[in-house]
Amino acid sequence: MQQRCNCKPNKTPNMWRIVALLFVSNAFTPTTTLPQGAPESVCDTLLPFHGGGIRPMTTVSPFSIVPTASAVGQGQILTVEIRSVPPELRFGGFMLHARTTSPPYKVIGRFAPSIDGLVKLINCDGVDNTATHVSPSPKGDIGLQWQAPNDFLGEVVFNATIAQEYDKFWVGLESTPVQVVQRGAVIPPTTGISTTRRPVASTVPAYVPQIKATQLNTDSIYEGCGSTKNCFGTPNNCVTSQNCQGMVTVEVIGGKFHFELKSIANNVQYIAVGISTDDRMGNDAGMECIPENGDIRAYSSYVTAQPLGATRQQVPQNVIRLQNSSFVDGVIYCKIERDAVTTILGKEFDLINNKYHLLVALGSSVRPDSVDYHDQRLASSQAINLGEVQYLRGRSVLLFRLHGAFMLVAWIGAASAGILLARYFKQTWVGSSLCGKDQWFAWHRFFMIATWALTIAGFVIIFVELRGWSAADNPHAILGTVTTILCFIQPFMALFRPGPTDKNRPIFNWAHWFVGNAAHLLAIVTIFFAVQLTAAQLPSWYDWILVAFVAFHVVMHFVFSIAGCVSDQSSARRVNSFPMTDVSPRNSVKDQQRKVDAPYAGLRKGLLAIYLIILSLFVIASVVIAVLAPIGDTVRSLQSDMQN
């Protein structure tokens, strides 16, 4: 097994998940505040969404987070100070915690409660592991006492959000790294605490974290889904079962948006994510993760609407930064940091204040400056603020499924039965009528009207779903359109059918036969091509079901043709056996034959029953596979539900 990894470690952890909603009063400008500090809900919110879309400051912060030592023993106390330059500068609110610098970037440790009531502790996936202000009153430099956990060894960094005023706050301030070492190890001397900074008096209780049982054989990319980061993947609802073929996660760390992309699908050459204002591809920001010469490359792209496709031309690449990547046994992974606000080809993408859909795409081929059309794609059902953690579902595929079901019922079922009845049953059920028409004709008309109605409905549905022509590199759309046109004109041709004795009747009969059979043949070929469509999500083995149907249909036509020949020979013998006294100008042999079924009518009826039963099984199986696609995932999900 070969493994290549392009890892870019940072001196400071770019994986902190906490961003506070901080509010501070101003002596001269009245503002709305949170007088009791940041709420615990901001542990998942990640970014400060101040009213009016106020963004964090991007200038150098006058505030800093300063640990008073570069190392601390397990379970020992470390003083952490919030300092300002100049020292007389005041701030109103803050939020502070310690986070590991390696995955999964957990908030660890515990802060001491404040005796003088200036600091409040909140729980962010732990107990008292985050400190915030009690009131928005102006405050100077302060010190807090943090206790290292007993079960951790390694590097941590203190992250903070400091609000000087309501509309003036800095997000993601980081301290220098601090090493948590074994209790009793030699620790470098501290720098001391300035006499101008007042540490918060406290009594720290013993801290022994609860160790949660972890599941074996789980992918770490799913950790934190729905609690600390947004997760979305294909096929739909795969995040819950942790079996995504392609997946993207979004997490906000220090005011930056971090995207993880991962594909475990076979024969995939890229995985990409689109950031879109709707659930369709076009005019979207894209990020692509592509293996190149054994390494991973990340690209920023723009998905154009006309013609549909991704391009990197004139797209700035400095808006994203590849943080980590790997390509092992065909599994593609990359972690990309993206600026919160970017402008691509004149269109602004503001991930802080606007809502977007996520589009995940996987493909098997790439071009020098872009990726080829995807093999798998799924869009989220709703636009969300990507900084707000919530559960994401894929957009509804109901119209896709209805289109497939309608076309399968129409052309495998109704059209096949209608054509067979018209060809072999004109001399069966003679003398029996339905709605004033011969039985064969009444049922033939019923099946063909059903074919016409289902085809037109399916054609309209897919255009409503796609909102235009399919961009897939597949002849399915063209063949389907030709089939629909032939189907559409058939009943109108029937309206102009000449009378039985009209000289043009043979021309009509051949034209009607040709159009109907051509439409049927094209429809079956079109269904074969549908198996290759990404949106259909049909298994490759469904081709064999279609082959079995075609073979069965041809064999039954062959059997009915032989039965018809035998019936015709028997009819000829019966004509020769008529006594001459039974024949008169007003009572010909042909007229007498029309009053009774042709020979072997019982055989034909029995064969028809067999044909319709087996045909119904093909139709039911096809519709189930199409509607419940991907059928393999559906079956596994049902089995899992039954076991639980």
C-alpha cells in the first residue's frame, strides 16, 4: 500500500470551533448587549452574527492572549492573561478556551470559577472549559486560571474572541502554544505575572474527565457532525449511517471556513464541492480536490451556467489554502481553508451573512483546467448559513423517480401489451365487445392511451426538474425526446385513419405500425442508456434485467407468430370443408369466419395470460429498482432497521 500525504502543520491551531456573540455597551453609542456573557449555544454557532451583518475586525488586534508559562503539568494550574496595548485600553466582553493543536482539536481543561464574580464559566463539550464575561462593563487586563486535564499530553493553544465595542470585535485570537507534560516533569520557569494584572482568585476542584466509549472502525471525518460542524454527502442520508461515497464537512475556525472533502468511491478522479444560492449547478463557487502524480491539489473554480461546467480561468486561487491532504488506496482526502468573503468573477460569496446550498460532486475524469462532468452529484435541500451547525439532507429526487417510473410502466408494460394485442388478437374474443368496440381494439386503445399519457407526463416532469436540457454526456435525452415526439403524433395519426375500403388504408396501416414500433424500440434503447446516468442511480446489473425482458418479449412474439401460422393453416382447412349450400352472395365464408374465434383461441389466451403475468413482474421489479434507487443502499438500510 502506497501512501502520500501533503500535510501543512500550523504553528497555531487553525481548528478552534468557538466564536462568541459578544456585546458591549459604549458610553456614547447606545447598543444592545448580552449583559451575562456569551451563551453556551455559541459553542456550535461558531461565528458572531451581530445585527446588521457586522463582520469581525481584520486589523491587528490590540488585545492578546498570554499564557504565563510555556508548559504545564497534567492536572496543574496555569495562569492565562488577556492583555491590551496600550494597557489602559478597555474591552467589554470576551470568550476564552484551550484547544488541542492536533485532530480532533478538542476543547480541553477547566477554568477556575471567579470569586469576585467577573468571570462566568460555560460548558462547550465539557465542564467549565470555557470562560466568558459576566457583564459588559469596561474591563482592563485580567488573568484566569486554567487547569490542565489529567488524561492529556501534548500541545494546546488558547483561543479567544475579544469585543471592544458592539461593532468592534476580533475573532480567533491565539496564544503561543503551551505544552501539557507529565506531572512532575521539569517545567521551564514562568515569566511571572505582572503586578498590573490581577489574577482571578479561585479554588479549582479536582478535574477528572469522563472517558466516553468510542466506536471501533469509524472514520474520523464523521466526528463532530451535527454538533461542531456541518456534514453532507452522497448518497442521501449517508452521514447518519457513515457510508458516504463522497462527503464534505464545513467548520468555522478563527473566522475562517474549513472544508473537508473525502471520496471513497471507486474509479474517482476528483471530488468537488459547490457553494450555490440554489440547488442547481451554475454561477457557483467551487473547490476541487484532485490527485495529481500521487499528490493532492486543491483548486478554486467557478461553475458556469451556460455552458454548464467548472472553470479555473480568471478564478483567484489565493482565496483557498490546502491545509492537509492524502491519497491512499484510491481514497481522496483534503482539508481546505477558505476566506469567509470572496469575490469570484465579479460575484461575491459571503459565507458569514448569506445562506448557501452545498453541492457535492464526484467524477472519473479531469481536464487540464477543469473537471469533467460528474458521475455522482447531490445538492442539499435547503440553503443554510454555513457557520450554523445543523442536519443537512439532499434535495428531493421525487420528480426524477416519477419520471423513471412513468417511462418504465409506459414502455416496458403498457406499450408492449398494446402492440402484442393489436398484432395477434384480432380474431380472438370475436363477437365480444367493450364500450362498443372489439375486445382486442378496446384493450389496445387503453394500453396505448396509457402509454401516451405516461410518456407526456414523464417528459414534462423531467424538464420541470432539470429546468432545461440535460447536461449529461449521454444520448438518453435525445433518444427520449425522439421517442416522445413519435408517441405524441401516434393518436393524431389515428384520428385521420382512412376507412377499411379506402385505397390509402394500407399506407396508413404501415405508417401506424412503423411509428408505433419505432417508438417502442427507441424507448427500450433509451432505458438502457438511463442505467448509465448519474441521477438515475440504477445499478449496472439492471442491464441484465432489461436484456431478460427483451429476450422474453422477442421469444413471446416468436411463439405467437408460430401459433398464428398454425391457426391460419387450420382456418384454410376449415374454409375448404364448408358445404357449397352454406355459401351464398350474402353469406360468404369470410363473413362466417368473423363470427367465431380463429382456431387455437384458447392457446392464445393462455399464452397472453402468461405474457401479462411475467410482463407485470418485469414492470414491478423495474419500478421498485428505479423508485428506491440506489437500491443497494435502500436494502441495506432496511436490513439494518429490521436488525435494530
